[in-house]
Amino acid sequence: MQYRSHRYPTQFPLRVQTRQGSQQGEVVDVNHSGARLTGLKRLSRGDKIQLDILSHRVEAVVLWAARGGIGVMFRPKLCDHHLDTLRQRCNRRSTPQRGQVGFTFVEMS
């Protein structure tokens, strides 16, 4: 039995370029070789997509699509910088305090 590398949980919103056009999605877990994304429609196994990670394009291939989520494999694998960026998640507060922004970035362990 073959095991995949540990995936880091996250909540990272990003723009994804597909053959149907641009879509907004979210990364929910990630490692160097792949990720699980939600919020994307009309994708199937074998589709090639591009993820926009802070103005950097990352190529990926859809491995599975089911129940509102997709699994992708990065081609080539993510560099450490891109992985570290995706591991940051956005903590949204319902009501920001005076003088504070409505979100903070924290690393999930």
C-alpha cells in the first residue's frame, strides 16, 4: 500500500484558471505534490488548471473531483516558498475591533 505525504490543513482563497475560464476557489489542504480544493465547478479528472498564488502561476492536473471538492497534483512540485504561502490561513473575525483589520494570518501546525 502506498501512502501520500502529510497534507497541511489551511484555508487559502485563490484564483484558478481552467479551460472554462477563471474561477475563485479555496485550498483546504496542501503538500509539495498536491492539494485539495473546494469551490470549483465543472472540472473532471485529467483537466489541467493553473493556480494563481500571489501572482505566481502554478500548473496542476485534476486527479479526482467529487462532492464539491477536487484533488490536484502539482506539475512540477511546489517549491518551499509556495508551500509556505499556502499553509497560511485567513482567520476572519465577524466584527473587527476599532483600529484592526478584519483578518490575520497565522500558520497552522
